[in-house]
Amino acid sequence: MLFLPPARKALLLLCLCALSVLAQAQEVKSPNAQLTLRFALQNGGVPTYRLTYKGRDVIKPSKLGFELKNAPALTSGFAVADSKQRSFDESWQPVWGEVKTIRNHYNELAVTLTQAATNRTVLVRFRVFDDGLGFRYEFPRQKALDYFVVKEEQTQFALAGDHKAFWLPGDYDTQEYSTVTSKLSEVRGKMKAAVTPNASQTTFSDTGVQTPLMLKSQDGLYINLHEAALIDYSTMSLELDDKNFVLTSHLTPDALGDKGYLQTPCLSPWRTVVVSDKAADILESHLILNLNEPTKYKDVSWIKPVKYVGVWWEMITGKSTWSYTNLENIKLDSLDYSKTKPNGTHGANTAHVKEYIDFAAKHHFDAVLVEGWNTGWEDWFGKSKDYVFDFVTPYPDFDVQELHRYAASKGVKIIMHHETSGSVRNYERHMDAAYKFMVDNGYNAVKSGYVGPIIPRGEHHYGQWLNNHYLYAITKAAEYKIMVNAHEAVRPTGLARTYPNLIGNEAARGTEYEAFGGSNPDHTTILPFTRLMGGPMDYTPGIFQTQISAINPQNTSFVHSTLARQLALYVTMYSPLQMAADLPENYNKHLDAFQFIEDVAVDWDDTHVLEAEPGDYVTIARKAKGKSSWFIGSSCDEQGRTSKINLNFLDPGKKYVATIYADAKNAHYEKNPQAYTIRKVNVTSKSKLTQYCAPGGGYAISVMETTH
Amino acid sequence: MLFLPPARKALLLLCLCALSVLAQAQEVKSPNAQLTLRFALQNGGVPTYRLTYKGRDVIKPSKLGFELKNAPALTSGFAVADSKQRSFDESWQPVWGEVKTIRNHYNELAVTLTQAATNRTVLVRFRVFDDGLGFRYEFPRQKALDYFVVKEEQTQFALAGDHKAFWLPGDYDTQEYSTVTSKLSEVRGKMKAAVTPNASQTTFSDTGVQTPLMLKSQDGLYINLHEAALIDYSTMSLELDDKNFVLTSHLTPDALGDKGYLQTPCLSPWRTVVVSDKAADILESHLILNLNEPTKYKDVSWIKPVKYVGVWWEMITGKSTWSYTNLENIKLDSLDYSKTKPNGTHGANTAHVKEYIDFAAKHHFDAVLVEGWNTGWEDWFGKSKDYVFDFVTPYPDFDVQELHRYAASKGVKIIMHHETSGSVRNYERHMDAAYKFMVDNGYNAVKSGYVGPIIPRGEHHYGQWLNNHYLYAITKAAEYKIMVNAHEAVRPTGLARTYPNLIGNEAARGTEYEAFGGSNPDHTTILPFTRLMGGPMDYTPGIFQTQISAINPQNTSFVHSTLARQLALYVTMYSPLQMAADLPENYNKHLDAFQFIEDVAVDWDDTHVLEAEPGDYVTIARKAKGKSSWFIGSSCDEQGRTSKINLNFLDPGKKYVATIYADAKNAHYEKNPQAYTIRKVNVTSKSKLTQYCAPGGGYAISVMETTH
């Protein structure tokens, strides 16, 4: 739980027009007046809010409140004690991001509610932006409410109809599901099939869904529900009343079934509603970042976007192994690996890692991720094993010092890997030593993993306990100037604004699933509207050899994407951390296409969403940080389509060469995925482009300024 | 879980007579042949054991086994695959202890059991000593049993009758109960009244009791049930079948209700049965220490017994406070104590601590404990507060550096205090910094505390999770050469042999309860037979001002002991860590009596239990480590008695002066507790002594060699 932020210097910059209204209903509009938030007390002092966009209901009157453990509920019996409005407008620059400057512009309504029967006070703060609404609960320091336990948060989102929804099953432990696209009324019927197996999963209801939840109304409103600044609080899922289309917050419980231990003064995360009648506006929204606090770090010079390759896909596909031996039932503190028989399939051996370093250096990558470098992988999973890794002991065939020396000589970093197997006490016990080991050996970024059920047993990946842990790992890493890319951790909520060394997260079904049976062809046309709303994803695109059997004959999976679209993902799936996930040998067969990955930026000064429809297509153009070049990516669903874009975002008067990496005419994500064409055209800001995308395909364009 | 110990060098010393017997029943006798252990398989392959002492049943045929989670039980269907006997006899010297040398002499029977239906193997190892039996389960590394989860251990202790029992309510979180003395058949009826309130308590049954459980049969057998070497396993309580007088193991569950996560090869703790027809033999038993492993530390030179005073009793009695302010609802990371209003009652202020240092130095104490020195005490308890202390930030009126300097100049150490409030994740996160802070500031011992329910929530003080934590705290302290005195931690099981920096534990109702309403007058005649069987207790005796109202007029409690008996406890309640718990001002009123506390040793070359009957009296003589002097203590119950002892343990031919600190004739623990006499007599090994003990009284004697 955050402390109430002290008055900030930024406030000096703004037009602060506070006024006190003691009526029982208040309204506040967005700066452009298209959104209206109305707060009202219903009969019995039940607090409600309502949100309209251009006069249409986005959220119908919806209740606010909390059920507490061993204390009266905070759901009714309230009166408005105070009400204040103010406006805020400032611009800020992210450490890394999709744009150079972000405008944070909103009108705010802060309603102070008192519950006379218990003498308790809760404040609800609404911020209405042009692109949506954020609101949170604030619990001021007070006699009658000091420490309390949340039984359930009772925040409603009453929708105006049976919207089309892009949803995942509600789950306390995983988001690695395929998105289901259906009407809300169809969720219940489709739930069972939607819950596909996972290493750790705990669903809770036939109508529970996750956030970010993307919705589209029949009359064309795009609505995204999520949360921002999730700190020391349990992650919110949404429980659907599929008769009335009312979603209600459902927090992740702890081992005792409690939903949160809080101490005043404290804050809930922001509940967010991003809305527009244009899908592209949803993707261009910075509302969630704006609702997070500015960075807490004084020095951010050590935080840099990263493009990397890694010893990873070969294990995912089953070609090599994380483990050094084929032993079973090992104990770290008694096994002498030097006396074991190597299995001969260990990926992270010194010679092989050097090949990756060579490839990375040749193609100007920043780093090489190496998984499976450390002891313990023989039985790391599914054993509820407490002392599962020590994070500092390499396998005998992985020479830490030599690889550090070699990588440094080539100007490449090695990315550390800390798989925890969900055993977070063990990780925290070793964390300082592990980070110090990184510093001593030249690592400045770590990919952490939380595969499998959590230890302490009974806790969940998305509960307050783990959310507290993830942030502990991030802030402690910052003490060592280490960047973190956390997999299987909680879905991001914009915290990277505050803690910008959190450069990556997984928290969704990543490219690895293309080797585990495949993902839907429309997957990457949905993720920007769902998972990516909270922050970047380490999606690990760039698979050129889409038939996995070419790598491992036993694996019949194939990537549900054309090769050209794999390039597009470096633009459409925003991340300051981008992997070229395929094997160097596969890239070497298509170096012409690989050139795009080598060229594409990982940090941006500007972004334009050119076309977008969730589940159908996404086309985005981005301008490289500090440079004149632009990169465009387009991804479409299994239908294929013809994309028509206008390059009017280019600087007027400048000349550019566009290199277009596109699907060949006969390309198809399943039948002919590797058929691509590359062509160069001269373009200016007056150019328009019509470009065919194959089924499950797309295109990527680099647009480089030229003097010719 | 310990690894199976490698063959030890000590084995070279012994008569190793292994023989293989494949019969379904085996016997092994104690070295003196008075105890017989018989293992047998009952119908259906149910393993059982039976223990007799001088032909009388101590444990009637009793079942052995385990219920597992999601796996077939290990309770029946067994055959004996192998059976080995051997004898062992060695002597070893503890780092500190009651005697200089301990003989470890037993005959062993190791029965290997195979369960054909599951192809699983379990070994039961029995060690029969002259003073009792220890046995444990060993799970060898095997294909069919690698990782497993214990649902319940099913070890029975079938007693021969409705014995008199000295019992505490079974509880997963506290042992701070008054002992109830009753027949086993009366446990159920007395349970409700026995469960007095505590800061954290979780009882589990109307007939559940704790170990060490002391029993006395109607025909005069003394039997003590406990466990030894409790490592990475859940603490055992005993569930009583009060019709058949069968006790069955009941392990402490985790948050999910599971009883233990194990990985082969692994071991259970030893289950111990100490037995004799003389009560004194129970107290002189070293069986539990013998069943623990030799010390794991190469260097133990930094581990030293400690006699100390402390800023503690004044808070316990309510005279002063741990907290510096009277604020409520504080947050450590936002409260600036320098801007708060001191409450004026804070005990741990620099000037006051110096008074204790002065007193300690004057009377040759080793150390001064200071509680309440660090920030956070304003609302440390009962809030389930995660970040409750940081263990390194002093209150503004506690000058760490100055006190270090001052104490060092007087040759006195300050003892650190780490109250965790049960928030063990928080403690582990701060542990390295906290220990380093200690080293930097001259502390070499820490009193740790675990008051209140545990965080992670759902875990219990005596579960595997916490047992793992306590040992983590001890071994990590050893890295810093820090000694640990853990309060509210698990009851000891002889682990101090292996980890001798564990110099103290609470784990029972200590002297503090004399300020919380009082303890039974017979309490200290029982504890040596129960709690102390597993290891020393930081009982904090030495209260001279037995009327607490003299310290705090609001507190009407009184110490249920005479002053003379308070002296006796330094001998009868063995500990290498002994506190003189009363205020210096109270000692200054009785410096003649205080001389005994100043003189008494805290480490010993020899011990003789001269008289003993649980619940009635205990008289013990001990010889100071490396010296010729002896100290004798005697404690009796509310009846009073006349003690008759023979000093034939003194060195023949030597002359001694005995200073006898005794109850005055009119002394009484309630009516006249401070009436004592001090007399000196010349004694030799031929002397006998008859000494009156008042109700709730006792006596202490220092026996110093003299040349006169």
C-alpha cells in the first residue's frame, strides 16, 4: 500500500481550481468534455459512479465499496462530507517508451465519504481524461480505521449491453490462456473450453475474467477495463453477472482466503476505464502510465532498452535442455555435478553460448540471454521444492568468468536468468548474493521466472504477498543497477513509470506457446488491446522457422504466423526489451529479412496507431528514439486483408526509403508461412501505401531518411 | 530434512557388530539390558514396536507409519527386507552444558521395510540407551518415493495405564501454558480450563497435548516423550486416545493443512522415550542430545555462556515502555521520530541503559539485554503488520555508538533484541543487515522474538516452514559469530548440540507470567521434566521484589516463589544463558542474597540430581566449569518440605565453605516471600544437609573450596 503522496512540485504548474460541493451528486467532465463522470449516493448512502462518452453510457450507475473481515462493510450508510474538483495538466518524459513526451491532462473529482455509524471515512478520487477514467479508493489515517482486512472489494462496472469481449478465464495464478472472443452472455458457456492446462492455475468461477478486459459495444464503443499502480494490494479480476452485464471486482485471496491486509493511510490501485469510438485511441492511451507515480529513482542512466538473442528457443522447442544431466530427485547441497554424467543436450555450455555472443555481436544486438546456466534444473518443476536453485552456481560446462570476458570483448552483455520455480522465500534468501554475483560478473539485466505453484504454499501469483515480492525484487535490483524482466509475475499496471528498471514482463501467452501447440492467428491483434495496456511484454517474436519439427522432429507445433508478421511484431508489440527468439542458424538462412530485426529500434520518440481493430488487425508506426527513421508494423488475423495507410506522419519535406518486408501473395500462416518479399520504395509524408497481408500475416517497414 | 549422514569417523571407535536378521520380529536391549525394544510386524504387515523396562511395559505394541497426500499410506503391507544391529559407545564434550563429557552408548536396531504393492522402502532405526529409546524413520533415495507430502505421521505410543501426566494443551503456536497435572483420563475434562489466553494460539483437539510430555505410572515408572533433532519437519504434538491411553503423533500443519514436504533421502526427527523408576534419572538423561548430530561448526571459540541483566522486567511489569511515543498506527518508512512527542516512559534510553551497564560491570555480568531500542514498538503487536521492524534503526534517545563505546569500556556486551512480531518474511529480508549492524556495533548475541500470529499468514510457529526459518536464523547468525536466544520459537529438541550458538530458547511459560497473574508454585518443579528435556530455557529468574505492585502500583500480580527459591533456579533451571531479571534497585536492597547470583556459574563440568519428583521438588548440584566450586539449588512446590541431601559428590579430602541461601522459617511464597536467611557452614564430601524449604520456596548453596 502506498502512502498518500506528498504535495508535488508539479502542482505548482497547474491550474488548481478546488471547490467544495457538499451535494450528494457531483459531476466532472474530461478536458475535451466528451466524457462525464457522475458520482451519486443511492438510497441508503450507497456510493455509485457513472461514466458517459459523447452522451452514451460506458459505465451505468455502479456501486463502490468494500466488504471487510471482522468489521462492518464499507458499502452503504455513507454521506458526502466533502467534494473537491481540480484540473491537472503537465507533460513528462518516460525513461523509455512509445513516445518522447506524455501529456497527463485530467479533471479530478475527489469525494470524501463518511459512514456515520462507524465514524469511518473513505475518499474516492476520480480522474477524467480525454481517453478515459481512473478512480481509486483512499483511506485516510483515522481513529476508526487503522489496520483492516479486505474480504472483497465491491467495485462494479455496469456495462450498457451484451458487449463483445476479449477475455481470459479469471485465474489467481496464470494469464497464459488464449483470448476468447465472445459476447459477455457467452462467457459462461465458453469457460470450460477456455481453461486450458497450465503449470499453475487456479480459476475461481464460470464467469470470472481477467483484466485488461477489452470490450466493444454493439454501437461501436471500445472499452478497456484494467487497473493502474497495483502496489501492496491483490490483483483484481472481474466477476461477471451475465444477466445484467455487471462486472464486479474480485481480488486474489491469500492462503487464508483474505483479500488484502491494509493500514491507513493507504490507497487502492486505480481502476481504469479507457474508452473511445476509435480502436486506435485505446492503443494510444497513456492513461495507465499517467495514473502511476513518477519514477522514484534519482539516477536512471543505467536503464537502457535491450535487443537480445538467447539460449532459450532451442530448449522451448525441445532441441536442447536446461539441465546438464538426466538425473532425477537431486539435492543441490549434496550433489557434486563434477561427478555426474552429462546428458549431452545441455544448451548453456560455454562454446555454444559463444556462438550466440558471436551472432549478437555481428548483428549489433545488446545482449544474449542464457537460460539453464545454473545448477538445479534436473527437477526444478512440480515438486513444490523449497531450495530449488541457488542462483549463483553454474553447471560445470558454463564458464562464467570466461563468458563474461568473451562477451565484454565483443561489446555484448549476458542476460542473467533467475527461475524461482515459484519458491519465493528461497529466492529472497538468495537475492542479495544473486544480484551481487551479477554485478561481479558483468550482468546488468535479469529475466526472472515464477513457474508453478507458489511457496509459501497457499499463496497465489497475483495475491498481495506476491505483488509485494515482485516489487521487492525490482527495487532491490535497482540498488544493484539491474534491470528486471519478470515472467509468470503479475500483469503490469504501469508500474514501470515509477520503477523503470522493470523493462519487461510476460504475464500472457507468449511466443513459447507456438512451440506448445500454437496460438490463434489473431492473438497478436488482440494482445495490444489487452495485456499490453498495462505495460510492455517480452513476447519474444522473430521466429523464422515456423515449423518446429525442423528444429525438433518430435515437435509438430507450428507458429501461427507468417515470417513477415514475425517482423511486424517488433513494432506492434511494444517493448523496450525485444528478443530475436529464433536460432541463429535459422536467421542465417534469411538474413535479408533478418535485416529488419537488426535495424528496428527498441525505444521511440513517437507512435501512431494507423489502423486497429481488436481481433482483426493492428498497424502501428513508430519513430526511433533520437533518429529520423520510422518503423511500421502490421499484423492481421486469419482472414488476411489489405492494409491502406497514410504516411502523413513523416516529416514534411524529408525524403525516405521504405524497405517493405511483406507476405508474398501466396503466403499463409499455416500453408506457406515463409513466403515473403522485400522491396524498397521512396516515400514522403505525402505517400500512401496499400499493402496485402496474408492470412495470419502482416508486414514490416523500415523508413529511413535519405538525401537522394 | 537432513541428509543421511555419511559414515562418521567416530564409527571407527566402536564395536560394530552388524548382523542381518530377516525374521519379522527383532529385539534389541539397552547396554545394561534393563530396556528391551521389540520390533514386530502385525497382521497385514503393520509395523509395531514395544518397549519394556525391567520387564514392565513402557510402550505396549504400538504402530508406526505415515499417511501421505495423494499417495498410498505407509502404514501396512510391509515386509522386513533387512534388519541390522550394532552397538555404539563414544564420549563427547559439549561446547557448553551440564557436564563436561557425555557418553553416547546404545544398541541399535535398523529395520528396513518394503511395501511390495508400491515398491517403497522405509527404514526404522531404533537406538536403545540405558535411559531410554530413540527411533526415527529414514526414507532412502528410491524411484518410487522421491518427493512426498505427509498428511499425518501415525506413530503410536501405547501406554500401559492411566498414568499421571504433566501436560500442556496441544497447540500449533504456543507452549506458554501452565502445566496441568492429572491422570490421562482427566485430560479431556480439564482441557478447556487449561487453554488460557495467549498472543497467538491454535489448539486442535480436546485431547491433544504437547511434548515433552512427562508421565508417571501408578507403579512408579517415570516416562518422558519428546523428539530430537527436529529439522525441516513439523513439530509433533500427541493426540490422546483416552479410552486406551494410546498417544498418536499429530504434526503441525501448514497453511494448506499439509504436515510436511519431504524429499528422499530424508529423515524424520527422533521420537524419544526416556524412562526410569527414578525421577532423577530423567533429569540426568542426555539421550536427546546424543540423538542429535555433533556440531557442524568448525570454530566454536566465539560461543560462550552468558550471565546478563537487562532493560526488560521494567517493561514486563508496566513500569516503563518499549515504545518511545504513545502514537498509534505508525508506518516505519514515513514516521520521523525526531518530530514526535516522546512518551517519557521509554525504558531503553541511553542514560538508563548506562545504569544497567554500570550495574552489570560492578557485579561481573557479561551482558545487558536492551529491549525496545529500535523503532516500531508503537503498534508492533496484533496488527498482522508485515513491515513491522527494520532491526537497525534506534529510537532517537538510544545512542548505539555511545552505548557500544561505554559498554566496551566497562567490559560488558549489549545483547541485541530482534522482535519479529511473527513477521518472518520481513525478518529474513532484514536479517543480513541486522546481523551486520550487530557486528558493526559490538553485539555478539541476539534475543529474537516471535510474538503473535505468523506472517506468512496461515503458517504456525511449530510448522515445517517456521522450523526451517528458526534454523536459518541460527545458521546465518553463526556466519556472523552471533549467538541466538529465540523466544516464542519452537521448543528445543537438542539442536544446540549441532548448532551451539543456539544458547537459549523460551518455548514455555517463563518468569514474565509472574507479572501477568502468576504461575503455579510447582511450575519450576515440573519444567525440568518437561520443557528443559529438549534444551535450555531462558527462564529469566532472580525476581527479588516479588510483589509487582512495588514496581507498578497498577500491577497486582506476585511472583509465586520465595526469594530464596529465585536463587535456586540458577541451578535447577539449567541454561548457559542466565538473566538476573529484576531491577538493579531491587537487587541493591538485597545485595547479600544477590551475591549468589553474582557467584553462580553458567557452565558446568558436572551435575548431580540429588532429589527429584515432578511437581513436588527438584534438588540439583552442579560443579562450575573448570573450577572446584559447586552450586546447589532446590525448588519445591506449595507444600514446602524438608530437603535432605548428601554432599558425597564433593571431592574427597577437600574442604569447602557452603553459603546457604534459604527460606526463613516463616517464609511463604505468597505471604512472606522475601524472608530469607544466609549462613555459612564448612562442609566436606562426608557432609549431609537437612534444609527446610518454605511453601513455594527452596534454597541455593554455593560450595567454595577453602584452605582453612
